Amino acid sequence: MVRGRISRLSVRDVRFPTSLGGHGSDAMHTDPDYSAAYVVIETDAEDGIKGCGITFTLGKGTEVVVCAVNALAHHVLNKDLKDIVGDFRGFYRQLTSDGQLRWIGPEKGVVHLATAAVLNAVWDLWAKQEGKPVWKLLVDMDPRTLVSCIDFRYITDVLTEEDALEILQKGQVGKKEREKQMLAQGYPAYTTSCAWLGYSDDTLKQLCAQALKDGWTRFKVKVGADLQDDMRRCQIIRDMIGPEKTLMMDANQRWDVPEAVEWMSKLAKFKPLWIEEPTSPDDILGHATISKALVPLGIGIATGEQCHNRVIFKQLLQAKALQFLQIDSCRLGSVNENLSVLLMAKKFEIPVCPHAGGVGLCELVQHLIIFDYISVSASLENRVCEYVDHLHEHFKYPVMIQRASYMPPKDPGYSTEMKEESVKKHQYPDGEVWKKLLPAQEN
């Protein structure tokens, strides 16, 4: 039962000093501090249920996202939750069409990140009130209701409401069996935790050995800064995991188009399943060129974590520029926009392999990919979800990994609620952690 008028929205800048250990480091982002703009919305309903949403950042700039959340707050405050979810497409359109804020988007960048944080909190609130995890809320939803959450503007040349409805209605067949399968076996994952670019060879070997012991069979390595270094590190990992296990590579936008082709031709001997973000995430035709060159080498293109919106994904699919599509739960406009991308990927029969990691991205995206399998794709072929073993202890309902698979969350909501103690401790710049670190960094 959906109830309550939204009476309060607060947002906090929460940062974790992950750069101190080189965690999250890659060819483009050498010193990330995993961070989040953390939104909490409250209603006047007597149940006291709060909606919690995040958008992921790398430290500096989180304060800008916080400003953008505050600028959007008036669209949410004093609205009945029932009215929001009753016309979710209209509400999404209202948030993304603010006449003045849209100018500094539109539907991309800081304003869109802030939109995701707000909407993630709304979905968390809705699911908690319904007593279901978000994946289950979506799975149980009537196809017409699901379609009514999506803004189809700019994508009807590829996906119409009728197309979406047809896909979801076909997805009803065998849905119960797939849900049982997910609850029993979980969704297959791969690990990125072993091979950040800033890790020493010893750390890499140690983490890789532990991951193998824990049953991981798919590994991702960061590449792109130095070819000889990449060759050495890829050799270490391939030697450790053997020829049968899966290796992925991620260049985090480091290369020009010809450079990407040349570099990957040299790394092809390590048999990577894909190269992720080989060039600028906005260069659709560049990705298509790289894709065409690497397909004969058996290397796919994966991208999406930095794709601004559904329009970029539409064009990547139209241009045959990727073989693996990587949605992100905070870069796009929350569940609403991700639904449109999942449906487009299904229409093009391109596997979705979500981006995760950071702060809370694993917690969020597990809901989307489990829903995708049960209600949309009905396939696990070439499909896998990223997992990074950082910062889950700060969440009230952390991800559960068993046998290298995401086990479907059972708790109501979007799994985004953080422990209040963690938020206070890591709030920037006044939290205990930063009060100690900032003076030390200044010296």
C-alpha cells in the first residue's frame, strides 16, 4: 500500500579514503576516493519508513552533486508518493525537464547523477512500503505498469511502448521457474577486486590466489597506462587462473581509436573476453570501428558505465558498437531509465553485464540484473555482473555472494540504506575520518 506525502529530503556528502590503498585505481582515475551523495527522503506516514538513495562519485565533486540534489528537491517535496508512482513517467519527465536545470544537462552530467540519487531513494521508499526488494517489486509488476514508468522520448525509433509491452509479455512465460532458479543459484558474477592498476604484483598475486580459492572463475584486469606493464600483469593473471577461466580487460577510456586497436592486438594473446571502455564513452562511431577491428581476434567491446543516458545506448546498439552492454544504477536516471536500456538490449539481443563496485553500486545493480533475467532476457548466456569487494560493511543490507554469484536480496527496498554510524564517520569534511586525514594531507 503506497502512502504518505514526502515531507523531508536530506543529502550528505559521504567519502571513503580508498585512494590510500590504491583501491579503484585505473589508467584514468589514479587516486579515487569512493564516495556518494547520500539522499534520504521521509514522509508524513506513521510507518516512519525512509527512502535511501545514492549516486556514486570519486571524491572531489561530490559537493557539486549534493548542490544539484538540493536544486531538484522542490520537485519531490510535498508530493504524495502515490501520485509519483501512479504517474512515474510524468514524474521522471518533470525531474529531467526542469527548464533551467536542464540547460546544464540535459539528462547527463551532474544533474542526471543527482536525478538518479533522488529517484533511487523514491524506488527504495516504494519497495519498502510494499514490503519487497526492488527486483521483486519489478518482477511482480504488471507489464503495463512497468511500461508506464519509462520515458520513451528520443528512443521510439528503436523501442516503442508497444515493443516494450510485447517483450515484457513474452517474458511472463517461464518467469516463475527463473525466479526459483535465481533464489537457488543466484546471478553469476565476476571480480574486479584483484587487479586495480595501483596494486603491486605481490598484492595482485595474493588477491588472485584468494579469489581462486573462493571459487571465482571470471577476472577483470585494468589496462591502458603502459603496454609493457599490461603485458606483464596480464601474463601473471593468465598464468595464475589458467587458460580455461575468463579474463576481461578495462582501459577506462584511455586510448584513441587507432591506439585501442593496436594495443589490444598486442594483448589479444591473453584471450580476453572483452575490452571495456577502450576510448571516449561518447564516441559511438569510434567504438564501432574498434569493434569491427577486434571481432576477428575474438575480443568483444563492453561499455556503458559512463554512458549519459538511454540515447547514447540506443546509438551504440544501432551502430553495432558493443557486444556487452554495461548499465550503471547511478549514471542513468535510476530504475526508470535502466528499464528502457534493458528492453533495448533485449530487442538487439545484446547481453547486459552491469557495471558495479564503488559505494553501493553492487547493492543497487543486483536488483536490475536479477529482474532482467527473470522478466526480460530469460538468458544467462554471456551474461555476468561485476563485483568489487569494497565497503559493503557500511550498508544495512549488504550484497550476498555465494559460489561467485549474487544471491537475490530478501530485505525490502533497494539495498541502499547505509549504517548511520558509517555515514557520520565518513561525512565530508566534518566526519571523524576526514577530521584526522585532512590536516595530515595538508601537511
